[in-house]
Amino acid sequence: MAMERLAVIKDTHSKMITALSYNPMKHEILLGFEDGVIKVWDYSTGEPGKIIRSVREHEGWVTSFVFWVDAKLLFSAAIDGTIIVWGSGGAVHDKIPIGSSVYCMAWNARRNQIVAAVDSAVQVFNIRDPGREIGHVIDTKAYVCKEHSDIVKCVVCHESRVFSGGYDQKLVVYDSTFSYKGNYSLSVVTKINKAHDAGIICMCLARNSDNTWVLSGAFDKVVKVWSQDGQVMHKFDGLSAAVTGVCYVRPIKTIWVAAGTAEATMYDPKSGENVSDFIGTFQDEESSGFPLVLFHNVSDLGHVIGTNSRRHLIVWKYNSSGCLTTLKNKCAMESLTYTRKVPLLIFSGGSNGHVCKWERLQSNNFMYSKEVLLQSEAKSRLAAQIAAKFDWCSPNRGVSGKNRPRPSFLNTINQMSPASEHTSNISLLSSVFVENLDLLVVASEDNNIYVWGFDEDAVKVLENMRPADENLIYKYAILLGEKAFQPIKKDIEGSTEHDSVTNRVAGFICKHVFTEHSSCVTGLAVVGREAGYNTTYLLSAGWDRRIFLWDLEASCFHDTFRNTDPNALESDELASDGIIMDLTYSAERNEFAYASSDKLVYIRQFSDRGSEMTLSAVLQGHEAEVTQVRWNAVLNKWITGSEDGTIRIWRGDGMACDVVLSAQGAVSALCIDQVNGCIVAGVQEIIRVYDPDTRKIVQKNLGHSDSVRCIIHIPERSQYVSASWDKTVRIWNAYKKTRKKPTKEMTDFPDSSSSSF
């Protein structure tokens, strides 16, 4: 759900653009220029087509366009003091002298009136029958409102309300509810004499299903959001220049502001937060460098039309499969996982060895808070473990006090260079969150597995003290368990689960480091108690071709895979002929599969004894190293992706390949939609969603600029989350399968072969 640039028309005219609008009757884009020229572009196909006509009837700046849909008439106004009525064929239907400059017009649909900003007054014009032979379409005897003392630049109508803003800094709210036939006056509801600290330049309505606001921008570099009765809801300041354009983009529920930059500044109207950094509409575009000037929202199409100082016409369209939120990082992203507990948290691992924890703010759906779990803390935990092991084995173990020798290993640690000096081998390649233990497990390129959990020492402190604020008892109740104090005053409001989980995860520390691997760890899988075992196991594999089994509840090494085949040519601990690229577990079959650079995928029965991890099947068919393997619980099938540019769907028993899909490039990430069973693949910088039933690409997500390294599905929010080497984590709408068979399929898989499922 994002706005993406659709088209740019650079050669519009030699003079400055002064008016912009969209004709919903004929699907046309209209531009007015400072020399009185009006140009019209065809927009019937949903994107700018050829220019239809160029006319010049005005003698000065064209300032505004208004449409009378019922009569199929277009009105244009200019500072030459005329309003011109245009027929459906583009010919002049009527030319009405007003006598003074008209700076803006608005259509009052409830009363069929034109409300115009004429010099320093607001004038209301009655509309006559356009078929009459005598007289103008507009009754030139207007009702005049003189609340302003300087030029009125903006007029907006909504139902019975009329809003005006001018260079005198005033914002006036009028009401026409109590009018009667023949009386076209406006009664003043509110007059804000100091609405802005400088003249008001632009105004527009912002409407969604719940609220209607009025937006105003001014020379004071401020945008304000007003209620219909003239109360300030939000104030957006800190802009770099005067506000020349503002509009509400309903599809993504944001306010766009043009204020001297080539990118729109975006705000959430409910929370008032600046969400520009989290929306990639302008981050993903190549900036022209020319400041944006005007905006117009085409609500029927979900498009936005804009102009810039270079006289370019720019169109953005709504894309339901576009990026919802962009989370920026300082390094390439490699891995992702998340916790389902409230509040839902996303963890990303990067090439700098840090883990970032992301939590969506309650105020809006775009912004996320960020907390970093530092790689230095994980390294300190590793050093402490090795030092403790060294100390235990040392002959000086019984010596205490100052006479105790300093372990030589600690001297070595102090001489090590900071992590920032050797960060080429600390990427976090895989991660998993263990829900029942509240543990975050991360596999690193430095051969280690880091286990993060909440700080138990902090919990012990809480157990032995009563806080001054008894609300904290609720806050930490889940950590204290039965030892929690009972508060004196009961307060049942609020969510205990929400607060407790927030603080539990925010207080994460590195608790353990598993160090048995001798090379990069690339795959992790968790086997929980629900599989019938009396503890929670972690499977790990990597470039050393070994598979280790860890007891997460005891935080210790449990066993290693051992090949009992007497015909094995190499060490019995080697699980494959090539390095292991990925690892996954199927709870339904109690099997785990791992992908290898030897072009094969091995499926083994899981056991808590390494010697009993018997081989169930070998998936053979890829022509290059297999980078990804997943279990599709919806289809009960194995899914693999390879450097050979194919995705293969295998039967659950691994005896045959059912479908071969062309991925059109090397597969670097793979994810299974847990709701509909679709295959979500990262192929270079593109994310493609495949429907295994129709064997079609049903969704394509564009936005990353470098290789996609990991994708996860969050069914609780119907979202996909992707991590990339372009230093971003991006969030997308998940594909929703419809029951009706689509009449127009997006595309076939090129060069795909299939047999029955």
C-alpha cells in the first residue's frame, strides 16, 4: 500500500504552472500557466497521454478550475478578472467579467454555487440554467463577505461549511445551513485572526471514513490541521520554505506537503507525526532536484498529481503491493524473525553484528521504534564464557584474592581490536525467536550462535522490593509470577500483557553463546516440546557441514549428527558433501531438511540422538547450489530455491518433484505464506509471490535496490517483511487469495514444467 511515481511530463510549457486540477467528467489533467494558457492532457488510460488541446483565453495567471458535473461544464478563473465557462467539447461556452482578480474558486455541491476568492472578499455566485439563451451561466450579482482585509488566496467547501484563508493570516469558517430560497448569504461561524504567522497560501480538505479536516499552509513554513469548527488539531512546523502545496492522500492516509524540497514531507493526520522517513515513495525515486510546488489528489483513482519549479507534471499512483514502511539501517541486512506476543516485535540482523528490535508505534501504522542489541555485548558474553572455562581448567582455580594470576586469555581479549576494525565476518545470517522461552537465537558468520533473553537479575531485584508506584506491580507482573506483590489499590484498566512483554523484550541481554561450529552458521530450526520431547531443542548447521543439537532450556550442547552409514567416505559428523546453506524443520513430519552447495537437499528424521537422525530422502534436480529450503505446511510439501534460477515444489515424502518454476534469477530468500500457502521468493532485488495452485505470479513487490536476503510472513498483520543488502527492512501487504478465479492473470511462469500435485 504505497504511492509510486507513475509518469513525468517534462515539457509542459515555457511559463510557470499556476493552477492544477483533474476533470473527472472527461478524465483529463488540466494545467494553467502564468501567461493565461490552459493545457489539457488525456488521462483516460490512468496515466498521462498525449496533450489534447492548448488554449489561451485568459490574459493573466490562471488560478483555479471548478467542475459542474451535472451540466458537464468547466469553469476557469484568472487574475484578469474573468471566469470562463468551457463546454464538454473544449469550446468557450461563456465568458463572465467579474471585475477583480479571482484567486480561487470552490464548488458548493449542496447549493449549486460557486464560492470565489475575489481580491479581499469571498463572493458567492448563483448558477443559472446553462441552456438559457440570454444572460450568463453565473449570476454576476454575488453575495459578498468582507471578513478579510487582504487578498483571499484559498476557498474550500464541504457540505454546508465554507473555509477561506488569506494573506491577512486569517482563516474564516462560514455556514450556509440556515439559508432559504433566494438568500445566498454566508454566516460566520469562526474567524481566526492569527491562524498563521504569515499569509495563507494553500488549503484543502482531508477526508477519510472517520473524519474531515481542513489543511492550511502558509508563508510561515507551517501546515495546520483544523477541525470543521476552526479548532487546531495539529501543527506541522520545521519545514524549509513557504508551503506552496498540500493534499491528503487517502489511500495511504497521509498528508503531503510541498515546501521548497524535491520530496514531499509526509504527516499522519491522526497522530501529527512526520512519517517521511518510514515511507519510501520519494526515497526510492531518483530526485530531480527541483522543488515540488502544487499537489492535487485524484481520489477516484487513488492518484496524486503534482508539479515542480521546473514546470514538470508528475503523477503518483496507489499500488496495493507497494512498500508500506521502510526501516532504515546503517548496514546491509541479512536475517529476520519476529515474536507473535503482544506487542508484536520484529528483529533484524545486519552485517555489523547488531540486532535491531523494531516495534510499531500505537499512534500510526508507519512509524517504528528501534532498539539495538549490540554485538559488543554478545562478544563480552563470549569472552566471559571462555574466561570461565579457562579459569575452571586452570591449576590456579583454588587460589583467590590478589595472589590469583590473571588468566592469559583475558590479556588476549584486552589486546583485541574493537569490533569496528574487523567487521567483515560478523554478519548475522539467520535468526529465530523461541516463543515459549522468550529467547532470540541468532546465528553469526563468526561461527557462533548468540542466545538473547531478558535480564533475570532485574527480575530478582523486583521480587525483593515494593515500588513506590504500585502501577509497576502490574507492569512487571508476568516477570515476577507468583512472587508479585498484591497492590493496595486495584486498577483493572490497561493491558498487563502489553506492558510486561514490552519491558521484558526491551531488557534483553546476551545470555549464552554456543561455540561448537568451526565456520559460518547459516541455518537454525527449533524443535519444541509439542514434538513430544521433554525439552526445547535447537538445530544448527553451517559451512562446516556439521549439524549440532542444543538444549535451549538447559543452555548447553546436547549432541551432534553422526552418519552411521558404514560406506561413508568422510568423517561421520559431516552431513553433506557441500557447505550447508539453509535449514528448516517440519513439525508435521518430524523431519528436518537442509540445503547444500552440492546441489542437493537432504531430509532427515529428527531425533534427540545424533546417531538416529536417519536419512529419509534426498531432493535432487537443481543444477546449482541450493540456497533455500522451506516446509509448506499448507500444502504439506517441501519448497526449494536455487542459484540455478528455479523454485521446486516436492512431495512431502521427497520422492518426486511436482512443479518446477522459473524464478527468472538466483533465489536468495524464500518464505511460505502461512495462510494461503503461496511461495514468496526474493530474486535479486525483487520479491515475487507465486500461487502454487495456478502456478502464476500473483504479486510483485518492487522497492529494494539490492539483493533481498530474508523474507518472513506475519499473518497477525497480513504482512510480509523483507531484509536486503540495500540497508533497509521493508514491510509489504501480504497477498490475499480471492475465491473468484481472476479473469486476467498477471503472468505465466516462463519455462515452467509441472505434473499433478
